Amino acid sequence: MRQPTARPFTLFVTCASLLIACGQTNTTQTPTASSTTSPSSAASPTASSAGTLAAIPIGIGVAQTSNVALLGQEEVAGAKIAEKYFNDKGGIDGTPIKLVFQDTGGDEQGAINAFQTLINQDKVVGIVGPTLSQQAFSADPIAERAKVPVLAPSNTAKGIPQIGEYIARVSAPVAVVAPNAVEAAMKQNPKIKKVAVFFAQNDAFSKSETETFQKTVKDKGLELATVQKFLTTDTDFQSQATNAINIQPDLIIISGLAADGGNLIKQLRELGYKGIIIGGNGLNTSNVLSVCKALCDGVLIAQAYSPEHENEVNKAFREAYRGQFKKEPPQFSAQAFTGVMVFVEALKAVNAKSKVTTQPLADLRTNLNSQLLIGKYDTPLGEISFTPEGEINQKAFYVAQIKMDADGVNGKFVFLK
Ligand code: 1QQ
């Protein structure tokens, strides 16, 4: 009778327990068609010898396709800059990180599929994603059950860290970010009285953000004159826009995503609205400029990031982003960079106690989660830390105003003092 040799047996046990880096040797694990890797590190993680990792795989599960890619592509850019930046600095004490990208598309099922692939097939140590809160409420419970740490790069709705022990966010919640825009609007026009609020009723973030905006309006003694609803898939806003304009508001506040929000701004202006417009976090991308063009001019948007933040890592991040894209880095890129950074710093701290290249994957995921929650990080967003529940502690917030160039095509976010 043939006896199995010791070596394949050892390898099998190693793959089953370590789970990572065995995709190359275990032929039952093949990448899906949608799996992509960063061009800066196209090689897959490989075991440098049986049982040790040559690279630490971190999952990036954000929207690379669909309308939500208007937001998600900025996250891809930020994550890739972080991968290069931290690997140039030596990775995790000499072992590089390797980002594994899975496209979530714009809906819940896409996010669930991407998370499952990252967890079960790509064997990542943690995930930065998804793009929308609407997706997080469906996909995060999968990571929670698998005990895989998630850092939300852009999930700002109420209730995200409360999804579970393994869910934290580097994206400050709407409750602390959004009111800053209302204050800025009141400063620009102290005569504001009547406010019209719009929100996308099929999106969890938009519903959460509008609650904050509506509360802020009332708390500031303004009149919440009308609340208009739409869908993120809508393109025609004539009836809601007309309803709002008829009550002659001095301020209009929009909670939606980039494409719908941009079209709504455009149609409000075309119908003659001249007052201030506040856009929520879903409009916080220069990708909105190609939707509302010259009519985007003047829109106020609260920010959880300023390109001018003075610390070493932000200077490096800003320089890398500007070198590549010839413009200032946007908030979603900075938040994705920060997500990768928190994993890197926490992995280093874990490594100091027990080598991350040889820990069983389940242990590493759990140790990483505990560690990241207790660390302090000096990031492009400034100094951050987490509450035990996974909520971000962040100090500085800003408001920017869209300033369109005379050509009506190009424009920028100007940060208000
Ligand atoms: C959320 C958001 C999105 C608009 C960011 C892309 O803040 O879904 O929570």
C-alpha cells in the first residue's frame, strides 16, 4: 500500500490552517473572473516556503463598476497609493502587503459576492469596503460571521459599527460631518429661513443623512418647509424640483448619490432656483462635475478630509495623488488610503507579538481586529482612533464649495476658511 509522503501532508495541513497563499499550490482554488489585482503588484501572493507568507493579502471590496463607481474608483486610487507607499517603506517588517480587489458593483448582492470571494477564496486578513452603507448592511454581516475585520472607507450611515465586533469605520458618520455644511450655508447667507430637503428613499446612507440634515435645520431654528423624495435611479426630477421651488426656499439640501444628485442640482438650477444648495456625502466627488457642469457652481459639501492637512503621511499621499491625477486628492481616496494604513499599522503591532507570516489565518484575523481597535493612527485624515465599538474618533472636519471654471466643464472643490 502506498503511503502518502510527509511533505504533501505537511503542505495540506499548512494550507488548511493558514488558508492564505495556498491558492498557487492548491488547484481547487482558482481566482474568479472579476478578481483583479493592483498593477503595482500583479503577482499573486505566494508562499515563500511551506507555511510562510510572501505577501499579506488585504481585500479591497469597493464599487469599480455601476453608477457607484463614480465614488468607488476614487477609493481604488487611494488604496493603490497606500499599497505602494507602505510597501516602499518595507511593508510589515519586510513582508509586503498585497491588495486584492473584488468589484462590488453598486448593489447589495455584488457586495455580498465580493466579500465572500475575498474571505473564502482570496483569504484576505481584512477588508476595506464596501462603498455604500446600503451595501454594508448586507455584506458586513458575512464578514462578521467569518470573523474577518472590516474597515468601512465610506459608510457614514447611523449604525455601521454596531453591525458587529469586526466592523469599524474610517469614515466619520453623517451625524458629525453633515451639520458643518448647514453652518457654512448660514454663514454665507444669514437670512436663510425656509429650507427644502431632498433625499433618495432607496438608499440607507441618504435616509440616515437626511435625518441629520432635517434635525440640524430644526435645531438651528430654520423652517423645514418641504421634504421631497426620489430614487438613486431617477433621472427626471421635474415634479419634486417644481414642488420645492414653489415654496421659495432659501436653501436646498440634497442627500443622494453622484449621478442622481448631480442631475437634481442641474434641474433645480434650470428651473430657476437661485439659492444655496448643499450636497451630501454622496455628491462628494469631482465626478459630479460632469453631470451638473457649470450649474454645479457654488454647491457646498462637508468634508472629512482636507488635502492641506499638515502631517508627513498626508504630504506624501497628496504628492503621490497629484503626481498621478493632476488634481487634489478627494476625501474618498484619503479614506481608502487610511483604511489600508490602519491595517498596515495594526499588522505591524500584531507582528511584534507573533509573526503574521506564520499565524493561522483565523488567529491573525482576530488578533488584527483586536489590535486595530486599540491603536492610534496619524493618517491623512489627521489623528484617529476607534471606540471599542469601532466608531472612528476624528477631530477635524471641513466644508468645501464647488468652483467651476469659465469653461463650465472643469472645476474644483475650494475649502472654506
Ligand atoms: C454611505 C456614503 C456614501 C455616499 C459614500 C460613497 O457615505 O453610503 O454611507
